[in-house]
Amino acid sequence: MTRGSRPRRKVKKISMETREQIKQLSLMNNAFMNLALEDNISCVEEMLRVILSKPDLVVKTARTQKMFQGFRRSIYLDIYAEDSKGTRYNIEIQQSNEGADPRRARFHMGMVDVHSLKSGQDFRELPECYVIFITQEDVLRRGKTIYTIHKYIDGDLEVFDDGSHTIYVNGAAKDDGTDLWKLIHDLHCANADEMYFPRLSARVKYLKEDEEGMAVVSDYFEELQAKAVREAEKKTAKQEKENLVLNLLHLGKLTLEEIASCSGLTLKRVQTLAKTL
């Protein structure tokens, strides 16, 4: 190890099956994208510069799977970033048309806005915000590579500028020779050597070809799988408890409070189940 270089992690043994699975991944896979871009400012910056045609844009922070807590519903953002001017960015990778519904873009924008102002701040201090959907298909069906959604004042073409920007990038766009299409190509590309953009290419190459990088990917996907198993077991256990409650309700020999106590469910949930009978 050379002086000043960071120590490499102990490399785990990776099966041929896992290697082949990693080989097939692209950045259009949400989980792989989350891993590749987590805290990776340079790659997020490279993407935003191309999408927005702003070669001088400087990203200060970048996170993946950033959670915003809501009053009734919370969300996880695929990519959340802020630039040197305080502008907020949310990039979403959508592989289904339903996931790119316009009202979802509206909800994401609202959640970012809610968490952008502190108590007492003037509304004029609300920062610019971009919600960008990169979709597997051309969900707006107009054959364009990129769609920029504007608000206009009724009766003329004057833009109503409230600082919000919604953009759809068509992941199925045909090659038009632009940098944006090249970015779309890179997001779909499984081979780092065939990618156009150097930062994204280097990151993908590390994760898919370097032994240490592949171990990172393997560990990440193993944890996702383990989490899915835990959630499935939790869901099964909850269903079993609810089935027990329904059986006890049918017998009619215990109070709702007694059923809640012996089942482990809350009284409120038992009361809700009782109403279904």
C-alpha cells in the first residue's frame, strides 16, 4: 500500500452467480443507482449539468433515499441534492408509468418545499426546486427527449414563476446526438467501458469490475434481501395476529380490551377489525 492511500477492505469471496447478476446491472435499477450515487456529489453534479444544460452548476450535497417526514404520508427521494446557490433537486428513476404520475411530482415538490423553510422565514426565501423524473418509457407520449413543465398566466404566455420546476426525461428517447441522449444511454448501459460520461463510468466500473467494489454491491443487495425477508415475516406475524383477533371476535366471549391484550395488537386496531364483521 502506497503512502497516503486508504486501506482496502478485506475482499469477500463472490460467487460466479452473483458476479453475473452484478454484471447485468445498470443505473436504471433503483437499488444500484442508490448505491452508486449515495454521497457521490461528482456523479450527481455530472447528471444535473447535462439535464439542465448548466455546465457550471456546482453541487454541494447529494443523498440517496432521503426521507422527508410528512403529517400523514412520508416519502423517500431517490436522489436529493443542493447546489451552491441553495437550489434543491429531486431526481427520481421511474420504471413504471404509474410511478411518474404528475400528481406524484406535485407531492414531491410540496414535501421538499415544506422542509426547505424554517419557522419564521419569509416565503420569498423559499429556494428554487427541481423535481426530475427519468422514466423508462415516454410517459408523456410526445416523442421528446426532455419535457420541461411551465406554469403560465391565463390568457397569455407569461410564465408564472414560483420557483418550482418539473422535468421529465424520456428514457426511451432515440439517439439525437445530444449530451442528454448520451446520459440516457449511460443510465441504461451495463458496460462501464461503453459509457460516455467519465464520472459515472468510473463509479460503475469500480462497483462492477473491482473486487472491492463488487463486494460493496454484494453486501448491499444481501442487506436489501434480508430486509425484505424481515418485512415479509413481520407482515405474516401481523396477519396471524389479526386472524386470531377475528376468531376471538367471532366467539364473542372476550371484551375488545381482553382481545387486544392477548393478541398483542392495539385496542384501536382490534376495534377496526371488529367493525369489519
